[in-house]
Amino acid sequence: MRTEAEAGNSPVAALRRPQARRPWLQLVSAVLELAGGKAELLRHAERPWASVTFSGTRHTLALAFNGAGAVAAGEAFIIALPEHEFAISRQLVADAAVTSVEHDTRPGPRMIVEAEVLLLEDV
């Protein structure tokens, strides 16, 4: 007999199915992928956003890049983020920007990058 997880009916399995993922989860996954797998997600915040013609959510993400190789990947991430074409179901990325960068050298190279991404509902 197959368990719930093996059958794909568990909550974790549901999150792995692209159609079941919430936009914020897809966004975080895409941002971490853009970071080349070298970033650690420190925090994510989401708040509603609306204009006269559009509605969506504004996301703030903080990523840590630890070590020389990761910092180099972080620098590439900073350059790539504003022009990156995200593929998030039923969402359009209207804006993506790095809002702050902090460098530290103790005990080793470390860079903290904060970014904001505006997702609009694509109806």
C-alpha cells in the first residue's frame, strides 16, 4: 500500500506541483535559482498592492551570500535581477529591484542583498 506522500497527496507533494504553488513560493524559488543556488533566504515579506487598473503583491526578500564564490554569485544576481524574465503562473513581474547591499568580511566574505519584486495578477 502506498503512503499519502508516495501517492502525491501530502501537503509537501502539493507544494511541489507547479499549479498548486502560491505565487510567493514560486517567486522565492525563482529568485534562489537566479542566485545560482548560492544564496540563503533570510526573510521574505509580502504585502498587497493595487493601482486603479492593476492589483498584486509587493515582495521584499533578503538573501545572504556567504563565502567568496557566493559573493561573486551575489554580484551577478544584482546585475541580472532587474532584467530577469520570471515565469510565475498567473503573475507578471512588473518591477524587480535591488534595494540594499551590505558587505562584511568577518569572519569571511558575506553579502546581504535586499530586493523588492512587484507581482501583478495576470487575469
